[in-house]
Amino acid sequence: MNDRLRDKVIVVTGAASGIGRAIGTRCVAEGSYVLFTDRDAAGAAQAAAQSGGGDRAASLVCDVHDRAQVDTAIAAAVDRWGRLDGVAANAGGSGGRNRNLIDVPEDEWLDILDLNLSGTFRTLQAAARVMIVQGTGGALMATGSSTGIRPMIGRYAYLSAKAGVHQLVRALALELGPHGIRVNSLVPGVTDTPAVRRYPGHAERSAAASPLNALIPPEDLGALGAYLLSDEARHMTGSIVTLDAGRTVA
């Protein structure tokens, strides 16, 4: 394992499990200080404790629906370690159900949009405010989705929100570039997470629909996320980076 993130301070949302946990754990392994945040406080604490980072890893409850909790999480990382170098806005979720258009309840639509798109906006905005004042640049990353590029029937709020995340990333790259702040999107395919495994047969059917006939290991996405947050990606911004076993070209 290299040390390309040595001494960088990074906040990861949605870090209790799955992709977020893998990103946080990989960042710790590459030498950074990481604040694991999630609305599942116990899960975030466990992820931090098991990351191997010792006092370089901490956790905090953060529901990205709540502006105050997002602001508190960003401030907590700065208070603890003195600065902010990177943020992975990973918190999100699909709602777990396919619905026909005419059956989508408006409150479900609004909740999923708020979690995935507005929650990402809140996180990136709070981080950018700190980084602009610091004046030393930084790296922002948002987790998108292959469904935001290649749609599917039934999860209209989720795929609409993730397509919005991709465009938000592009626009923020334009605005924040002069401040030395890079903004990119990590776009997973179907990933082997507890959320995916919750529905019997879904993982296997989804894998079979991709050219590589594979589920994505969270650790692979963790490695790519750490790269995007590192100085090795210093000339990457506004990029929508897929790691999806080819789902978006199938």
C-alpha cells in the first residue's frame, strides 16, 4: 500500500458500510486522517475502529438530510485535525423498490431526491466553504450511479438524483477550479454490498446483465476513490469515472 494520502484529512459520508466504508478504509491505509460519518452511528464507529487507523480514524453521526449535521461533521474534522483536504460525498440510497411511474408516491420521490442529490449538494457546499477559506485547494468526490447514465425502469427518483449528481459535479468543477479544488464523480455499477445482498437473486441478475458478468467488490471502488482524492489525480476534475463491469455500455 502506498502513502499518497499521507497526513491528508478526509471526511466520508455514508461510511458505515459498503462503498463509503471501503473508501474510508482505503484512505486510512494510504496514510490519511478519516472521519467516518453515517446516520448509523454504531456502524460508523465500527467502521472507524476496524479501519486500522487508530487515532487517525474517528466517527460521527451525520444524516445528510440535515444541513446542521453536515456542517457539524465538516467542522468536526477541522477541529480535530486542523484542516480539510478531501471529502467523499457518498451517502445515498435507492429506496429499495421498483415502482411503475403511476405508483410512485410524491413523498418517496422527494425523500430519495433529497438524500441523494440535495444531501450531496449540502456536503460539497459545506466542504467547499472550508476549502476556499483555507486557500490550499482540495479534492471533492461524489458517488454517482451507472443508472444515472444508463437508466432502468422503476427507480425513477434514484436515477434522476444520480444524473443530477453527475451534472452538479461538472458544474462545480468549473466554479471551484480557480480555487484549486477538484470535483469528480465515482460511478459504480452493481456493487457487492449488504444493501444489494438484501434482495435474493438481485445481485446475480444484475451481474449477468454486465459485459464482465461481475459484481463490483467495494474494495475496488475504495481504491479508485482514494486515487481520485489523491494528488496523483491532480489534473482530473469534472470527470464522471465509471467502475461498473461495463454496465453503461451494455
